[in-house]
Amino acid sequence: MVYQHTIRGKVYSFDNLRVLLAKASPFRTGDALAGLSADTYEERVAAQMTLADIPLKIFLDEAVIPYEIDEVTRLIIDSHDPEGFKTISSFTVGELRDWLLREDTDTIVLKCLEASITPEMAAAVSKLMRNQDLIAVAQKCEVVTRFRNTIGLKGRFSARLQPNHPTDDPRGVAASIIDGLLYGSGDAVIGINPASDSPAAVMKLLVLIDNIRQQFNIPIQSCVLSHVTTTIDLIHQNAPVDLCFQSIAGTETANTSFGVNLSLLEEAWQATLSLNRGTIGNNVMYFETGQGSELSANAHHGVDQQTCEARGYAIARKFKPMLVNSVVGFIGPEYLYDGKQIIRAALEDHFCAKLLGLPMGVDVCYTNHAEADQDDMDNLLTLLGVAGCNFIMGIPGSDDIMLNYQSTSFHDALYLRKVLGLRPAPEFEQWLLQQGITDAKGNISPSGPGMLLSKTAPLWLMK
Amino acid sequence: MADEVTNESSFTDPLSFLKAFTAARIAIGHTGASIPIKASLEFKLAHAHARDAVYSAMDMEMLTDRLAQFNLPVLSLQSRAESRASYLQRPDLGRLLDQSAKDIVENQVSGAEVSIVIADGLSALAIHENIVGLLELLIPKLQAANLRLAPICLVQQGRVAIGDEIGKGLQAVLSLVFIGERPGLSAADSMGAYLTYHPRPGLADDSRNCISNIRAGGLPADLAVTKIFYLIQEAFKRKLTGIHLKDNAGLL
């Protein structure tokens, strides 16, 4: 269907919803690289004005990628909740934006809508919203998940402890884990990106974290971020797998390039659930996403990178994950050029994911060839804290020596908790207090390290 | 009179002994919730080195002079990305030769076995630091193995795949691209080497073999040359590079 808008006698027409969504996107290099961006500032606003007048119902009839060729589209259409949709079914995209911002559209109202909004609707409305709007609405959403602790409660803010090491050296990994725990990091997960995806290497790391967790009785979950097929194999070998990780994207062909599909993810989910290791909950999946991965795999079907990203959330939602995060600045400047684009994309991802009911965190990060630095990350970190983001990464001194990029430090999570009055996950907060690592105000206690270190001697003798 | 304020960050971090196990920035202390000034500035300096490396320009004159020792023609080429900003945003342009470079390549005597391409990539600094020393070890080995070498190509604003167009233009059997890798905080001068058998436009990364992190503090030139030479011999023997060319000698 062709969509049109006239500005000062100039008729802007957009061939279909896919084109319209792309032209309405705030500028980013990835869409320009794909040849999908608006040609002028005026055309972009014309597209946004056109989009604002489109009824939400259209999104159920006009798929951006055909139902017949893409299993993500089929999942989106088949899992849509028509009952809940009645609340918003008469709205246009623009009216949805205004309605989302209303005071009586509160946490409970938004919760009831999670399955009624499709990823494309979420992406569409986000394109009409300023950063402030994205923050204001996301802040009203609450998505709580549980495994050995509770993540996502209002007033709480968690961190994934990311103790990567270029050769997976167990002592090197353990050193970063201890350092992070002493800064109150790790309540979201202790999650290692392994340098090697070999099952034996992954098993070694799983056992290492599990031993530390049990020795100190820490109410947290662990994850080694290997490919799902590796994790499934390890589960069959009775490895101590808490959370099962996978990178996912918003088109079937992009997921094929990652070596996954919906049935494989279902198998991984069931296998992980069968271990029954969660003590207070059963959210066992951990997904990572990021704008640009579909274009990077040449699998975007002419859909803009933010809409593709939101489509990936439909997959995540199906498997009731413990954690989801967008690795927003990792992909590089050909997709998100600078701090401005990275910040915008992160707020969009967080907003769309929360609206769709995902426990969203963000890897607040950049590479050295992006036009970004620590100041941009401080801005984004603070904005996400206000928006109610579930978690960020915690990396020693912001410097990931394995993946060679900069993310947030252990200190950054402490800063955010301090300035916004946020606290760690409740179970983990109790543990930090019991161990003497933090005091009742959440400050790092000078006696913390001694208490924990006195019991870690065996860690440093490992091979 | 106020009590003297001691700086908590100046205390030795009790975790300092753990630094022996990892190069990660652990045990850096804290002042309030924040990173102390020393560690903060050290990080900034590392990032500054990385940024300077990304924006370093290849010194064509210096390199041409120093490459003269190999008695091979040295060609100065440019990709279609005309600036660093364009290079960073348009990877497709960095993979293509501009018109004048095309003309230069077309006018060469073709039909060599190995075409050596040197591209700035994301760190011209890496090329400045590493390429000449490496070629001083590699080129004599290639010549001793009776492999004919094409003119050495220096490419500004080049990406790995530009070696495909050059290799095809020179009708080389194998292209060997040296390129500045994306700088990290720990090193801004890492060079990568990519081998592609039967180079031609349109190939993907699975058609190549890569040797990464070539630099004094990483993979030293002599070891890198051993690996590259081994891969070249295997590639000629098996007539391929890429995921099907594995390291059976345990060298990689």
C-alpha cells in the first residue's frame, strides 16, 4: 500500500510500510549504508507525519517481511494477542504515542499490552518519540525476572559481571570476578564471553564460576556465552548451566547466519529448564541483540536496522528470558557512527523491549573507531538509569581485554546506584551486607576485601 | 582547623596481587564510587593512542623509500573512500579502487604468483611500525621459494577486500594483504595479514586465512612470517585458502 503526505505542495509518497518505517527513522549510518534513509530532513519529517496517521491495525495486515518467507514474521503474527489489542486497536501510531505518555497509562496498563503490541508497532511509535519520550514511557514499565535472585524491580539496578580473559585463563577470570564482586557487581549474572567455543573450555569456565558461587553462597546466576549448540551438548554432559545464552536477530536469514532458528532455541530452552537449577524462578535464557546485525549479515530484506532489532524481541519474548541486552555500540561506526547515534539507538532498544515485556539491559559501549568516548557513555548510562534499565555490564576499568571494546566499569554501576538512589537485586544486596562488602548505605566497605580474600587462596593455585 | 583529608584512592588496593593473573584493569581502587584519577587518566591515554592510530595517515613517501630495498615496483593507490569519515561510514567504498588506482593497476605487467598489498585499515601506525621489518624476513623467503612477486601496492583508505580487486587486476594467484587492525586500548599498532587464493571481487571472509595481532608485544614478525610462509605453501599445494585450509602443522 502506498502512503502519502504533502508538505508545501510537495507530495511525498512511500511505496509501503517497510519503506515508510525506514524513511521515518532518525538518521544513523547503517540505514544510509543500506540505502534506506530519508534523502532530506524534510522527507524524514514527512515520513514521520505520514506514519503518525497510520492506524495500528495496518501493521497486522502488512508485514514488512512476508509471512511466507520468514519465521520471525510468522511468530509475530501468530503470537499477537487480539483481545488485549482491543484497548489500542482504534489508535493511529501518533495517537499511541500520546496515549503511552498519559498518566493513566501506568505500569499495570502497560503490562496488559505486552503481547498486543507487535515489534513493528513498537518500532514505529519509537520513531515518533524524542529521547525524553522513550525514557518517560520505559520508566513506567516493570519487567521482573527470577532465577536465584530477582532482577528488574523498580528501584533496583543490576550489573552483569563480565570477567573476560583473552585465553580464558581460569585465574585471570577468577581475579576479575573477585574484583567485581567486591564492587557489588554480578547480580544480573556472572557472564563470560569465552575466547574459545570448544565444549571443554566452556565446561571449565562453567565449573569455575559455579565453584565460586557455591563456596561463597552467592545468590546469583552464571552464564558462559557460547553458541546454543555448545550449551545443549554441555547440558547433556551435566554441566552446571544456569542461563543459556544466544545472540539473536530480527530476520530468519540473519538467525541462520548465527546458526540458530526457533526450533533450535526451543530445544535449548527445554534442555536448560530440565536442569531445574533456579531456586526462586525459571527464567533461564539470556539473549543479546544489537541494531545492524541483520544488515551486517546481508539479511535485512530492506527493513531499517531499528525495526529489524525490534523484531528480534519477538523471539526473545517467546522464551521468557532472565536477561536480554542490546550490545548497542559494539557493531561499529558504519551502523552507529557516534555518541549521538549510539545513545538514540540504546534508548530505542530499551523502550521497545520494555514495551514488549522484556527484561532489558544495555551494553553501554563503543569501539575505538566510533566517534564516542567515556563522556558519551556516562550520558547514556545516566539516561538508562532514569529510564529504568534492568542492568548494564560491569567490566574491570571499562576495558574488555578479550573483545577489545569499552563498556561500563564496576564503578559505573556504583555511580548510578548512588546518584539515582538505586539498589542491587534484593537477594544480592543482602549477601553484600552479610559479607561486609557494602554497608547499609550501599557504600563499599574498607573491610570487604579482606573478608572475601581470606577464603580465596585455592583460586590462585588453579592451573 | 579541619582534619587533614587523606586520599582513599592513594591506598594500595588489597587486590593488587591479583594483577599477576590478568591484564584486565582490576584493583584500580576507588574514590567514592568512582575511579581514582591515576587510573582514569591512564585509560584516557590508552584511548587517545587508539584514536590517534585510527586517524593516522599512511606516510606514502617514507614507506616507498623503505620498500625500495626489495627492488620491486611500489604502487601508490587510493580506495574510493576519499576521507577517514567516508572510510568509517562506507566499508563498501574502502573495498574498491578509485579510477586512477584502477588505471595504474591495469597498466602493470601481470601474472605474478603473490601480490603484496599494504593498506592502512584502521591503523596506519600499525603499518609504519611493522611492515618493513616483516617484509625483510618474508620477501627473501618467497623469492628463495621461486615465487614471483607482483608490484607492492600501498593503499590509502583500504579494507581487506581491496586485495581482491588488486589481485585480480594483477592476475596474481594469491593476494597477501597487510592491514592496520582496529586499535584496542592495550595496543594501537596491531597489524593483520590476510591470504586469499585466486583473488577476485565478490569473495567473503570465509575464503581467506588471517593472522592477527602482528606487533612487537603480540605476535612478533619472525613467528608471523613462519605462519604466513607455511600458509602460502599450503595454499599453493591445495589451491585454496579459507576455512578449508587448516593449520595441520600446529603453527597457528
